[in-house]
Amino acid sequence: MVYLAREEGSPAEHDGCIEWVLDLNETEYSVGKVSLFASMVCHSAESHAQITLCSSRRRETNKEHDAGDTRTETQIDEASGGACVRVTPGSNGLFQMTDFVGAKTLRLSVRLWSDSSSALAWQKSQLFRQKDTDYVLWPLEWNVELIHDEKTE
């Protein structure tokens, strides 16, 4: 079996996080319809996994900070809102939404954590688990329709 889990041997109290960002700010496109299918496995009542998909019409820029440290900052456009959807084990793993239409940024974030103090807690919450020979079904499918922005003059 193959899957994503927290780092092996990580302390039980440490969360595992992974994030994918679709940034359309410097393009002539915006988000249209979005569909997401994701599989998660939790092997105990103390283990948790959550996927959050959020949109914004915010512009993110990379800025140089002290000692050459580059961080992402968010400039908030007060007039624009965003939408968020949370997916947890047991919830509908496949959905399609139009709530994200017009967004310039989509952020797919995953958090794995445990209420247990077990030394093996790191592997009890798993994402995208499948057989290593399974090439037909994918445990993560994120489809985003792009819409060409209207030009205003």
C-alpha cells in the first residue's frame, strides 16, 4: 500500500500539513467549476484528517524579508469574498461546486493530527491510500475549469 502520512517518528502532538495552491493572479483566467475527489483513512478514533479547499480573490505576492527570507503575503481585497469547503473522513468524498467561480486563487490544504500520545500516531491518519499497483483510480482528483476573464476598457 502507498499513502501520505505525517513524517515517520514525528511526535504525536505535531500536525502534518500539505498544501497545493492554484494562483491565477498574473493570468487572464479565473476559476470556473471545481470538482474534488479525495480519500482519507483514519485507523483510530484519536486520528484525524481534514481537507480544506478555499478560494479568494486576493492577490498574493512574494516579498523579500530580512536575510533573503522570501514569504508569501496576502493583500486582501475587502470587496471580494471567498468560499471554503471542508472534507473529513465519512463526508462525501466527491463534490462539484460553483461557489468558487471568479476566484483568482484556490488553496487545497490537508491537515493530519492525533489526540493519541502513541509513538505510532504519525501513521494512523493517511491520505490517498491505495495499492501500489492501482493505476486506474486515483485517490486525489482535483479538477478546475478555467474561465477567460472579460476585458474591461
